[in-house]
Amino acid sequence: MNDYTDSEIKEFEGKDCSTENLFCQAMEEVIYSISPLLKTDDRYKEHAILERLIVPDRVIKFKVTWLDDANNIKVNTGYRIQFNNALGPYKGGLRFHPTVTEEVLKFLGFEQILKNSLTGLPIGGAKGGSDFDPKGKSDFEVMKFCSAFMVELHKYIGPRMDVPAGDIGVGGREIGFLFGEYKKITSTFDGVLTGKPFFFGGSLMRPEATGYGAVYFTETMLEIEAKESLQGKICTVSGAGNVALHAIEKLQHLGAIPVSCSDSKGTIYDSRGVDLDLLKELKLVKRTSLETYAQKHPEAKYIPVEEYPEGAHAVWDIPCYAAFPCATQNELNDIDAQNLIVNGVVSVTEGANMPTTPKALNDFLSHKICFAPAKAANAGGVAVSEFEMAQNASMSKWSFEKVDEKLKETMQMICKRVALTAKDYGVEGNYVDGANIAGFKKVADAMIAEGI
Ligand code: NDP
């Protein structure tokens, strides 16, 4: 292990790690991974790249005051963490969820730098959001919150400066309200947010992009590593949101059999294959829990969270060929990893951001499971967001087929680049190290070229 890496981690552990665990988890993984590169190129130490990369360019924190439907005054906290713009304007989603804190957004923003770098597109890394919970709020309340949030945020964003998108709790409805307020404040119709509905500047396929992209990545990884396809294979998917629904959809297109989905209350196991139309109706139209799925399909099993042994997750106890964690961070732990391995899993693809705990990740790598890390496998969403920026800048509209083709090309390119980088640095088949090294190298080289 290179001294630079050891001292860097030590210094960080002593400073922030007691309160910033998720960020430490993400940062330590990257620093360990890139040590083979640091050992062969001392420019990174000379230019203090690690010291500079782990500190965001700026952390913007603001108060959001709004009125609920009963005219009560509500106060939330808003954030935008602009992490690094060495490769292009800051880019990354906004998350509205009660668990949002500066630490969570710092981890997501840090991951976003390397993810955006891997796409090969000119975009930097950022993340933002609020502890506001859209669940259970009326459309009018969501609109009032989004307007109040944008009153502050608009000062810091712009089509060449910072272009936020959606994430957990921020879909087309929220992006529409945020965009409406931005337009009102600035009197401009700029592509300042991506994930807009199609009829006022959105790109076709943005909702599908992350889930489809994760499956395209897996297809390519399995072709390279196992000389196999997904056709006819049993797959498990967690989550029932944007990423999960579209991963299930693409798996079905390719002839695979996704048999599960989950939400924060429970898991559905439908061994005949998930009924996607019903799932979409329950989650996108009725916004209800998955329990209703089992009422409509009594042959499917609904397993409530509280009925499953503590520490394990039902969805990862289902035998499968390929697993797709698509819900949230740290949702797949070492007990789950053991269950998957014992049941013969061949590949694991992170659709969500950092869903796998470090222990579980080590288990997968030591058992030579094909493992696709989030920063590579779920980069399809941000890639299509960049396509939306390109369409907005040229006032043009691309067809669904064109976006899909470019998405597929991008995911295949990322996968091959990650595989090749791993091989070049002596860790063939380790896509975690391959993604970290390839993503880091491009950003670091740009930082060196641009000076301090
Ligand atoms: P959504 O809000 O659309 O969906 C999240 C889903 O996960 C919901 O079904 C939610 O259930 C479920 N969930 C949340 N916590 C748990 C839990 N502890 N156990 C089981 N299920 C849970 O979010 P997205 O699909 O957009 O995002 C999912 C992940 O993918 C996040 O990590 C996000 O950062 C990442 N991502 C998303 C991108 C995108 O384009 N949307 C791009 C890149 C990454 P419930 O409704 O009950 O809360």
C-alpha cells in the first residue's frame, strides 16, 4: 500500500469519520482501489489530487420555508453540494427524503464525480436535495415546497454552471415545479434542470435510462466475463421506484425473468415473473404499498419487513442468477451476500447508489462473482441527462430509438473501459477497481492540467 493512501485515510479517519460514515465508506473504497495507479504515477501526490478531490468546491445550505394546505408554516433544510467541475458543469440529482443530510449528499456527490467521468461526457459532479418528504403531501404542497426551494437554489445553478436532475423523491412532477419557478424568477427558458417532462424540454427515455442502462451494462459484463446472456435467467430486483421498474422492464425485453421487487415495507416474490403493468399501476398511479400486489396475485408471496429475520433482507434470499439492488444505500449486507452466494448468484449489479456494504462487497469479490459497481452500472441516468442538455442547447429533439441506441453504446463503452482498466492494472475481473481507476484518472488529469 502506497504511503500517500495510508496517510490520507488516517488523516481523514481522525478528522471526520465519526460523523460522516457514508462519505468515508465511499471515499475509502476509492482510495484503496486507486492505489495501483498512485504507485505508478507520482504526479497525483505532487499535485495533492486526493486532498483536493475529497473536499467539495462548495457546500450550499439554505432554509426552505413554505405553507402546507392548512396554512401552517413549515421549515426544511435545502442543500446543493458542488463537488468538482474539472470535466464540465456540475451535474447530479436532487433527493427529497427525510434521511437527507449533508453527509448523505457528500457521499452521493463524491460518487457522482467518478460516475460522470466514466460516461466520457463533459460533466462535473454534484448532488443536492432536502429533508422534505413528498410522501403524503398534496400536489399543491409539493409545488409550494419546490417553489420555495428554487427561490434559494436558482442563485447557484445555470446551464453552464450546475444542472441538477432528479433522484429519490424527485421525479417529473417535482422537476416540473422546480423548472416553473426557475423560469418565473429568471424570465429565461434554459435547460437548467434535466428530467423535465418531454413536452417542455425533457429527453425521451430519461425515466427509463438508469434501469435500462444497468441491464445493458450487465449484458455486456456477462458477455465478457461468463460468455452468457440474460435470456431465460432468473433475476431478483429490489426497490419499486424509477430504477427498479425500468430494470425489470428491460430484463423482460431481453427474455430474463425478474421475480421480485420491494419497497420500504416489504418484498414481493412472484416466481412466474413480476406483473409489470400491475406494479406500475400500484407505484406510479396509485402510489400505494406492495401488499396490494399479492391481493391481486394470491400466488405471489408478500413478505413484510418485520416478518423477516433481523439483519437479512427477504429479496436477497431468493435464488437467482443475477441480482439487481435498485432501492437505496447499504440495503445488501454480508448476510444477504452469503445467502446470494449459497444460492448460486453469478452477477450482482448496483442500480442504486452504494447499495452493497463493504463486507458484502468483499464477499462477492472474493467469490469471483461478477460485480457491477453503481458508479459504472447506473451511469445511464446521468448520460441521458447530458443528452437532454445537448438537445436543449441545440433546441432539438431526438427520437426514442436514437437515445436508446446512444445509451446502449455508452453503457457498453463504460463496461469495456472498466474491464480493460482492471486488466491493465493487474486486477482483471475486478470492476470496482477498474471503475474507480478509470473514473479517477480522467478527473485527476484534468485537475492537473487546469492548475490549482
Ligand atoms: P425512487 O424514489 O423512485 O424509488 C426508491 C424505491 O426504493 C422505492 O420503491 C422505495 O420504497 C424503495 N426503498 C427505499 N428504501 C428501501 C429499503 N430500505 N428497502 C427496500 N426498499 C426501499 O428512487 P429511484 O428509483 O430514483 O432511486 C433508487 C436508487 O437509485 C437511489 O440510490 C438513487 O440514488 C439511485 N439512482 C437513481 C437514478 C435515477 O435516475 N432515478 C440515477 C442513478 C442512481 P418506498 O416507496 O416504500 O420508500
